Amino acid sequence: MSGLIVRLEHVRSVPGFGVRPGLCTGGARAWFARYGLDWNAFRRDGIDAAVLEATGDAFALAVVAYAREVEARGR
């Protein structure tokens, strides 16, 4: 485990994926389903960055990098 918890606000606001930042809730839910990740647990508790990184998916890696930036800025 990495110790960094990625939360819904990170997924919904990550820049660089379309006209608007992040994924809408429906898109994020579908993305989680594609990787067999528990959407309801994520919404409730967030998800460890290492779990997302393990997917190797470009979106997951971008969200983790963005979450690290946000946390470093103290948000």
C-alpha cells in the first residue's frame, strides 16, 4: 500500500481527459467496473493509489499523479 488515498474528488477533477476535467460519476463507475474495483467502497473510503497504479491504465496513473499533486499542495 502506498498510503495515498485517491478520492472521488480527484477522479472528478483530474485535468487532461476531455473537454472538462476528470470523469463524470457514470464514467467513473463504468471505469471501476471495467477493472473489477468496488465503486461503493471507493465512494465511501477512497482507494489506495497502489491499487490504481497496479491497473497500469493511463487514466489511473494520471489520477494518482494528480492526487499526489493535490495532497502536496495541502488540499
